[in-house]
Amino acid sequence: METSDDTTITISGEVAGLLMEAVAAGGNSSSSDAIRDAMISRREEREHLHGYMSEDIDQAIDEADASGPAREIDVEDIKREGFRRAGMSYPET
């Protein structure tokens, strides 16, 4: 059984307008219902996004592992290559 605690929040006029629109559109019977639904929806979106991010990270780690051992890189070589690709000459120091 759900319990209900009265809580007062302060919202901007813009958010109040959005809240009134949500209730007037008939999707929610009250402002409390609209806020509850928005909070639940936001939590579900975060959980869904977190799942995708975790999968992407896992995939990137797997690809890195499969690519072989790390190798040393020379920052100056990277800079030279960038300048070369940009059609510019690398300023030798």
C-alpha cells in the first residue's frame, strides 16, 4: 500500500505552465500525478541510458583487448602526422 506524505516544492512559472499543460491534456488527473509520472519516466530513462553506456564501455574494452598489447607512442610523431594530414609543415623546434 502506498503512503502519501504532503511535500511542498517551489517551481518556476515555466515549469508550472508545463505542469498545468500536462494535466489539461488529460494524461494526468492531477499535478501530483504528473510530477510522479515525470519522475518515474526520468528514472527509467537514466536506467536505460546507463545500460547502453555499460554495454558500450564493455564493447570498447573488448575491442581494446582484442587489438593486442599497447605500444609506446611518440607525441611528436602524432603532431607531425596531424600537420601532414592538414597539409601544413610541422614547426621543428
